[in-house]
Amino acid sequence: MNIEWQDSYCIDNDRIDAQHRQLFAQANAVFEMNGQAGQRLAIMQLYAHIRTHFADEEALMREVKFPEYMSHRQLHNDMLARMNAISASIGRKHATDEEVRSFMTEWLLGHIAQEDAKIAAYVRQLTC
């Protein structure tokens, strides 16, 4: 089962929205990988993309003076730490496919649809 992108996840920033779409594609690649080595490689590639995405998203938040910047940045740091832990767990053969899928789904759907939506609402408020 893949995670489907929906246009309702857009935050109306072309760069960030394109990165979000790519995150969905890369998360689905993790789900489709068989075997520890393949899954770990897919997670490492996803991790690299996430780091770039978080840097860009944090730059946007600073640019627009998003009032929840520090707490949102902490969410990003927490997510990176969790990804590191999952990657290590896969390496030790302790992570199950369901744990990986649950984490990715929670993060992608929860973070983008809820937390990143707050950035979009704030930016829309500025332009009204």
C-alpha cells in the first residue's frame, strides 16, 4: 500500500510542494524495497532529501517570520532523530516493515497535512 499525494497537502509554495511530492515518492520507494540492505539504502536517500527539504522549509519560515518557527524546527530535528533510529534498527534487523510504514505514514500525513498547513495559513494571512 502506497501513500497517495493529494493536492490538499499543498502549502502554495512551488518549491516546498514539489519537495513534498518527492518525499511521498521516496517514502513509497522505502515501502517497496525488499530486504534490509535495499530498505536501508532507500531510507538513507529519503533522509538526504529530507535534510534539504527541512533546510528550505526553515528558510521559508524565517523569511516570512513564522511565529512557530522554533517549535516547527524542533519537530524537524525530532523527525531526523527518529529516522536515524529507524535506520539503525533496520541495520540491526529489529525494525519491522509495519514500524517503518507507520512512521512514514504518521510523519508524511501528519506533519505535512497538519504542521506544514500552519505555515501555509500564516503565509496566506500575510498576503490578504
